[in-house]
Amino acid sequence: MIHYVLRRLFLLLFVLFSLSVLTFSLSFLFPGDPLNNLSGYQEITVNQLAILERKYKIESDYFTQYIAFLRRVFSGDLGISFNSQAPVFEQVNRIFPATVELAVYSLLVSIIIGIPLGIISAYYHRRLPDTVILTTTLVGYSLPVFWWALLIIFTFSLHFGWFPSSGRIGLVYEVPHISGFILVDILRSDIIYKYEALKNALMHMALPTLVLTTYPTTVLIRYTRGSMLNVLETNYIKTARAKGLSPFQVLLHHGLRNALLPVIRLIGLQFSSLITLAMITEVIFSWPGVGRWLIESIYQRDYPAIQGGLLAIATFVIIVTITSDILYKWFNPVSRTQVDGKF
Amino acid sequence: MASFKTYYDEQNLSPMRQLWVLFKQRHPARIGLYLFLLLLVLAVLAPFISPYSPYAHDQTALLLPPAWSDEGKVEYMLGTDDLGRDILSRLMNGASLTFGLSIVSVLIAMAFGLVLGAFAGLSKGVKSSMLNHVLDLALSIPSLLIAIIIVAMLGPGLANTVWAIILSSLPRFVHTIRNAVHDELQKEYAIAYRLDGATMFQVLIHAILPNIFQSIIVVATMSVSNAILDIAALGFLRLGAQAPSAEWGAMVAESLDQLYSAPWTIALPGILIFLAVLSTNLVGDGLASALKRRLDK
């Protein structure tokens, strides 16, 4: 197991290294002067030039520049944005929790709905409930997320007017920014109308969460079903049935814990696709998260911001993926021996 | 009437034929295939059969609803958008952009993947293991994210989107083909070929490729449905196809202001994206399950 963890960590380092090289070289690949792209100052005065050249070591060879770049990344300096002239690192830090919050809630919802439905579907294999669930998931799986979001807005926000269609919380509420997770912030703050604010934030969250949860839920249902069916075909299940246990007991005591193991891994993998889908959802619902911010930076050719956003999102996705891989092996010794014995 | 078999005759069909026999037993998969073929024909013929040019404006017919509505006109079967462009023609031409381009880019990715995957499958040792781990990781990163990163680097545009789609669907092909080649090489028929004196290249072309082609097809179908969603999503985010283009995602983005006043301008392209993805998924699911049943037999 330690061997495996070390190897995964080595892979993590390798990928993060490639990612940093890529991000670094972006300043040279993007149009314009590398110094502008690295620092974010668009008009550099003569006085600044000397300071910036020393800071970014632009006269030295690429290797020295790259080391200087790494130093700056670790000290939390990603230059300033072309547009707002505010430090990129602080901006990313400030808005990243909003995206993670949306993704985590959607993931929770999809786990709560997806796993039971997958189990039901496997339990009634090839009978009516199974067919209905499978057809629904196929439809959910094929829906383009932006169109689905518009459909939801049209129905629940424009037509019925039940939920707000944009933003994170009503403008009348002023919630201090502590952790960046709005529900936590509201609960921890001591503003008046705390519960109204909470309710308002939940209303704003409902539609984006519903949109975002559709894809992972369908994937979870299909995956849980498949994994459950595989387990139900094994010999120990037949033994348990032959022992005289009812199908339900077998499902609960023997099937479930074995079938859910592969699902753990999938949940980790889903997180990265959730972050991607969240980018689109954020754009539609004007959710102030890192995805919308990155996409706006792409429109405005704000190179320091694009670099910072890419670095943040990619690092996050990679770390989550590798962590979930390690956790999966931790929980499931069988998979360890299968893949790990061979190098 | 079911055919009556007097004699037991052994069926020795080629792997692809066997797959087809099993595939067509499932009706949803067949319906998906017909829909897929229909869209394919549309994608090829669209410029010749669409009633108007997708860019032609008609100032006298702005925001006409579809023909079945009372205000609609039969000349514009599915209505017009805010610039008076015929939606039916735009949707037809969009088929060649969204659907056609995704198939083309997946085919290109498949060709690259074959070459790279075959090389990787033949190599051994630390190099190959390292490659496998990196591929594993690349696979777990969603293709749309890779595509957005590539578009962020290259700049918005449909051509860059196609590159992005090719690059982001490549890891899956390389991974599948590498593993398949690796597994088949261990089998006895491949060893027999090599003992007969065939070179590695001949083994690859004559022995291995026909046997792994079906799994490549399954992966390709799955990649097409991803590619459609990605091209449309990038078009919607205005990172892919740009404004006057009739790409379905870009059409939705362009009509965003009319979500309430003219819902059909958004609903119709969305339905087509949905149908394209659904049909591809049906075919993909059908192929995957047919493949599984064939191998189980």
C-alpha cells in the first residue's frame, strides 16, 4: 500500500511539474510581451521596468526564469489581472470556494439520489422499475447541460417565478466574507435577518444545484447498477441465497458493501467533471465562481488571469483525482493486489 | 415467421459480423442507429437541401414562430430568429458543423490513437508503465476541461475547437488501444503468427487489428457523443464557433436574449443536440452490450 501511495505521489509531482512548465510557457506562447503577460502590468513605465525585470529575471535564461516563477507561485504571487489590476491569487482564492460549494452540494445530492436508485434498478433487473430508471438516465446523460439549465430557468424562474435565476444571494443581504462558503458564512456571521438570508441563499442555490446534479446522478445510477449486477452474479451471493436468506437480506448484507466499493472511486472522478460542468452552469446562473471568472478572462484575453485560473482549477482537479484513487485502494484491498503487483 | 433450422450449422462469422448480429437484436440500439444515420445524411447533404442560406436575412419576417402556430408562415417551417434567418436551414447546416465535425475530429483522434496506442502497446518496461499512469490521469480529467484549456491557449474559434476535441479525446483511444494490443499479444494466435515468422508490423495489421477493432468502435462512439456535447458547449460559451455560424451551441447562445419572447429559437437547436447525443449514446450502449455478450458467449 505504501508503495502504491508513493508511486501515486510521484505521479502527482510529475504532473504538477508538467502543469507548472505549461503554465509558465503560456506567458511566452500568448501574444504580447512575456513580461506583460507574467506581471499583468500592461503599460510598464521606465522605472517599473527595471524592478520588474529584476523580479521576473527576464534577462536570464529560461531555467532561472522558471525557478523564479515557481518561487512566486509558492509565495502566492500570480501577477495582477489585466482587467481589474487586482492580484490574481487573491481573486482566485476569494471565488474558488463558491465553485467548490456548488460542486459539493450537487455531488451530495447526486449521491443521495443516485445510489439508492441504482440499487433499486439492479434489484428489479429487467423489470419495469429498472427500465424506467435506465431510460430516464439515458435521457439525463444525453442532455447538454447549458440547454438543460436554460430549460430549468425558463420553467421555474421565468414561467412560474418560484426561484431566482441568477446570483448567489439577494443584494439586500450583506454577508461578510470569511470562508467563502456562503451557507457557512451566514451561519457563522451575526447579521440580523440571519434565517431570511439563509433561506434566500438556499433559493438561489436550488436551480444551479439541480442542473449540476443531473449528470453525476445519472452516471452514479448507471454505475451503481452495473456494479451491483456484477456482484449479484458472484458465487458468494448464490451461497447466501442457498443458505436461505431472502433477496433483500442478501442485497443488504452481502451485495451492498461489495458493490459500493467501485462507486467510491467514481465519486472522486465525478468531482472533476462536476467542476467542468460547474463552469458552464456558473456562466448561465451568474454564479460568482472561478469558472465564470476564467471564461470571462478568456473573452477579455486577460492572460495573467487565464494562467492563474487554469493553474488553480487543474491543480485542484488533479489532486482530487489522485486522492480518490488512493482512498479507493485503501478501502478495497482486492483492487490493490490486482493492479499493483505488476509494474 | 421464424426460419426453421433442420441441420445444425456452425456459424463462423467474422468478429464484426457477430457484433452486428448481436447489435441488431436490441431495438433501442437499432432506432438509435437509424437516427444517427439520418443525422449523418443530413450533415453531408445539408448545404444542398436546405431551403434558404443559413445566413440569409429576411427583414419582413423577424422572429416568426414555427408554422404550426397561428402567426407562423409555412415558408418558414420552423420559424425565424431575430435577424430573420430561417431556423430550419440553420439547423440543417448546423448538423454538418456540430455533428459532422465531431465525427470528423473523433476519426482523426482515432487515427492518431491507433498509431500511438500500437507503439505504446508494443513497448514494455518503465517507459510504458509511466505512459500508462499519465494516461490514466489524463483520462480522469474531463474532456471539456482539456478543451477549454486548449481554447484558452489558442484563442476562440471553430478550428481551434476541433483541435481541442481531437487532443482531448486522444488519451482515451491511446489507452484503450494500448491495453487491447497488449492483451492480444499475450494470446496464442498472436504468438503463433510470430512463430510463423511474421514481423511485429504484420502481426499488428493482420492478427491484432481485426480483433480489437470492435472495442475501438465502441470507444469511438462514446467519444462522438462527448465531442458533440463539447463542441456545442464551447459554441455556447462563445469559445468555439463564432456568431453568425449555424453551430447548434452557438445558435442557442445567440438567441439567449429571446429565451422568453421566442423560446423556439433556443428549444429547437437544443433538441437537436439532445437527439444527436441520445442517438450516439444508444448506438454506443448497444455496441458495448453486444460486445460484452459476444465475449461472454
